[in-house]
Amino acid sequence: MAQRLTQLEEPWMVFGGAAVALHGIDCGPIKDIDVVLPHRAALRLSAMFSWKNHADERSDRFRSDVLLRPDLGPVPVELLGGFQVRGKSGWVAVDCSETQGIQVGAQRVFVPSLERLANIFRLCGREKDIRRAKLIERR
């Protein structure tokens, strides 16, 4: 997936538990891989691979314009185009700024800086997110 994303020449980043693990911090088993990318990049991927957009507005906490769930193997992948989190003052866009590349085999994978990742987790506000933010801060 990282190779396909890089070919788009658009910013993107892995976040969530997978990003914590890529930074070398053990946060338990990785149940899925969440990738944030710009709306237009997600639409291009959807068109290129005929991936269905699963975005809906059923969550009062998270939303994205495009939600793709390609079948890429045993670990589910979610591509979130135009991802937003509802904060105390309204919806906050989570963009692909402040990333760093981590080499995984022959591929470069982009993740938020640890500080930014902790901030995103605090914004998300769920118990597991707060726990992950604290793991990062103790590092």
C-alpha cells in the first residue's frame, strides 16, 4: 500500500496503533492500519482500483469524505480521505503535516512525529487514544 500511496505524489501518513508501533513503541497487537490522506488522493485511489467509498456520517466523533477499505491481506487497512475529528470547538481536520519517513524493508512509510501523534490521540479522546498518548509521553 505504501508503494501505491507514494506513486500518487500526495502527502499521506499512517496513524493510530500502527504509527505507534512504527515509532518502536509497543502498544499491543495492531488490529488495523489507518492511513490519512487528502480527499483528492483518496478519490484517485478509489477510481484507480475501483475501491468503494464506505464513508458515512454515522459517527458523532469521526468523519472522512472518503473511507476506503481495500482487501490487502490479513490486517485490515482503512484509507481516510479528508479525515476529521470532533473536538471541543467543532470539527478539526487531521492533515498530513509534521510527518517523518520510517524505512520498512524497501519502502518508506510516513508517520506523524511523536508529538503530533500524541496530540491527535488526545484530540480523538477515547480511552485507548489517551492511553496511547500517555505511552508516547512517557518515552
